[in-house]
Amino acid sequence: MKIVYVVGGLLAPNGMSSVLSAKINYLAEHTDYELYMILTEKAGQEWYYQINPKVRWVNFDINFDELDTLPLPKKLFCFWQKQRKYRKLFTDYLMKVRPDITVSTVRREINFINDIPDGSKKIGEIHFNRTNYREFKKKWLPDFLNHYISRLWMGSLLKQLKRLDRFVVLSEEDYKNWPELDNKQVIPNSISYFPDFYSSCDSKQVIAVGRYTWQKGFDLLLQAWKLVYEKHPDWHLNIYGSGERRAYEHLISEFGISDVVSCHPAVSDIYEKYRESSVFVLSSRYEGFGLVLVEAMSTGVPAVSFACPCGPSDIITDGEDGILVENGDVDKLADAICWMIDHPEERKQYGECARRNAKRFAQDKVMDMWLELFQTLTL
């Protein structure tokens, strides 16, 4: 079987690249498939993620990421140019390789992938939830026009998704968000590493992990920690992630919690940091899935999380292996963290359940779902 994966970029740490590289490496190590990978960003630069040498790959060097730095009029023109080049190179490549299956990440290639007559089955796997996907938000436009453009944008996407042989979403919660589709299926993300060690949940440390972006809600977490600090000044919060930290460090100083909150860069062995912690907090405004929850739970660390769309409600069993609170409610987030701190025995029990429940996201179990899907589509 020949499978082509559309990856985009592997240059920096991010959830989608991590999941895709782990998936491709698993297939290279455990199957005799011929695997191909399409990249689009900055040919010649070193990858952040290692890929099995059995995988054949091509980089079209389109550099879509450059669009984020351009003003809207120029961005639209450059996108049209890049998209035109991308479609030609993509089509030529599939017609040459003639794969059995092509896996799209439901980004720019979704606009034309169904029209390529290479004979492959087309799978779309989306790493975002529908609620926050293809939203058009420009401050200089009235709300009704933003909503209208968003509806048109989503409508064009749905036309393409209906033509796919299979559309894969990450959670049962998001599955319900696509009522127009009858070709959808849930396959969650997986963790490629399940540690043989676990946290004692005795340390006075709480951990959060993610990129330093508005989406991850670290500003909300810091507001909550200000409340936690009033009751538990001896507990420490550690945040790990890539990106610009200065805005959050400014908030930490403003809230007077510099002695107990630290913003760290991303680290290569985050599981060691989980083991040193007693509670994991996810403060995201929205997620595609929230794999960091599973990572932390696999080390026996219970989670406190906003019930944001989408993922946490699929991963956490509230009151058993963690606590879910209303999305965006800072006071309830602080209360849940304080409950974990105030109940050490229950915290440890939650941690044991978290480790046990995280096993359903082990790589072997999730990849079996993918293997079954590939076999079903090519029978």
C-alpha cells in the first residue's frame, strides 16, 4: 500500500506536527507500506521532528507561513499565487506516485485534492475543532460581514469534505459538530510514549504546557493562580512552552506572584516535568484535542481543565481522574485547583485513575483504528 501524508512543516514544535510525525514513524516501523510525505515550508532548513529514513518526502517550498506577515490585500494576492503553484506541484506529484491513499490535514490542499484523478482514496483528518475553524475576524469589518464571510468560507469547506472518502475528527464532541456529513469518523490523537514511571503527587507544584498564545489561555490561568496564591502561597506554578513569554511574565509581575510562578521555554523531556508535578492545568479557550492532558495523565498526574471545545470532555472523566470546569470561568478554575491541593488523598486517587484511563490513547490502540480504516477503504 502506498500512502501520501500532507504534513506542511516540521520546523518548530507544535501539536499537529508532533502527532503526524509520530503517526508516520509508527507506520514506517510497523508496516510494509510505502510512505510519502509532502512538505511546503522552507526547504533546506533542519526539521524539529525526526522522520524514519524509510519515508520518502518532497518539499514544494511554497512557504505559506510567510502570508501571516503580510497585509490583507497583498496576502490575498500572494495566497492566490502560492495556491496555484501548490495545486500544480501537488497534482503532478500524486499523478507520479499513484498512491492508494492520500491523507490531507484539511488545510489549503482541501480546495483541490478531490479533483486530482490519481485514483487514491482521499482522507481528511482535521486537527482543529469546527467551533473555531475558518472563523473570519477582522476588527475593521462589521460583525455581520465577518459572520457572512465565515459562513461562505465554511460552506465551501463542507462541499469538499462531503466528497472525501473519509473525514476523521479527533473527539466525539467535535463529531456532533458536523451534522451535514455522513462520511465522518472519530480517531483520537495518541501518545507514542507511555512512561514506566509516575508522579507521587506529593510535590507542591502545578504544571501547564502549551504555546504562549491567546488560545492556550495562560492569561486566564494567571488570574486564577492569583486566587490560588491567596490560599496556598507555598504552591508553585510552572508553565512550559514555545513562543513569546514576555507578556505573561509582565502579568505575573503585575499580579504579585513572581515568587511562585515561572514561565519556561519548551523542554525536550516534558515527562520528567510531569513527574515532578502534582496537578496539571489546561486553561485553553479552545483545543483541537488537548494531547498534553493525556501526556500528563499517563504519568499519574490528575488534571484540572476548562471544558473548552473540543477534547477535554472526551479525555477527562470529571470527578474520577480530573476536574472539568466551565470554559473561561477563572473563579471555578481556581476553586478546582484549590480542591486538588486541599485533598491530597483524593488527588493521588485521581492520579491513579488518570494513568489507567490514559492507556486508551496509547499509540498501538489508536493506530489500530487507522490501519483498519486504510484496509477498509482499499478493499
